Amino acid sequence: MNGGAATSTIAGGRSAEVWVAAPLLAVLGFWTARLGSGAQNGCFLDLVNLAFHEAGHLFLAPFGTTAHFLGGTLGQLAVPLLLGWYFLVVRPTRPLGAAFCAWWLGENLVDISVYMADARDLALPLVGGGDHDWNELFYRFGLLGEDSVRAMATGLACFALPGRLRQRLRDALSRHASSIQFLIEPIED
């Protein structure tokens, strides 16, 4: 046996991944349920995401102010995407790692949508004070109107929605924020 391959077995003939996957999936399911129900406001990965967010600002700062403000969000999305790619392409015998990275990416998208939705209210505490990334970006591009901010924040989840829910989102946007409905028009049912 090679110790780490997906075919390795342990006592009883079960693969080692079952013994790792079952508890991990149970914990992720628990956290997802708590986050989805509103019983919990944060996740154990929030501080990790924050580090990658801030690193994204530093990495993209030399490329101008827009890239600097986008860098935080791009940084915190890039890490789970790159790790997921690693587990799918470089180490394809690690599907559990790729699944965790997909969950992590989704958790990041939820956090980013909350941050985007706060662009008008500026109620979230920011690390070290400073500017609110999405307030600055929305203001810069003339999208700081209430309907625009709400629709853009909820638009993050639009790509993952089933067709019926996506259509509801389109209908709501056409009623309340028709000026930015173009953001989700290319989405096919």
C-alpha cells in the first residue's frame, strides 16, 4: 500500500477516506446548517479568509486603486480555487480535498455577499479601520444606490441557484432594480 492513495485500506476493509470523510462532512454539514439558519454569524475559516483577503490587497496594490480594492475579495477567492484545482488536477486521488475547497469557496461567497450588502450602511467592523472595499468600488462606478448594492450582493449566489429560484431573482430585480438587471441576464436556465 502506498499510504495516501484513495485505494489504501484499514482494518475492516474500509478505505481510509471514509474514516476521514464522514466526520469532516458531518462537521461541514453542521456548520452549513448553523450558518444557513442564522444561528451562527461566523465560521471557523473567517480569520483564515481575512488573512487571504488582506494579502490580496497587498499583492494587487501596485496595479492601481481599483485592483487594490478588488484584491481583497479576489485574494480570498483565489486560495480555495487554487487549492481545489490542485486537488482536482495535480492530485486527482484527493476528491475530499476538492470537495472541501468547493465548500470553502461557497462559504467565502456568502461572506463576500454580506460585505457587499454592507456597502451602504458601513456597519461591519473593519480591520484597522480604513476604507470599505465595496463602498469604494460601488461609489466609484456609480452603483452605490440601495437597489444596486442589494442586487449585486445577492447576485453572487445567482449562479448556483436552480432555475426556478433564479427566475424569482430575475423577477425581483426587474421590479426593484431594473437598472442593474443586466448583471444576471446572460444566465441561462
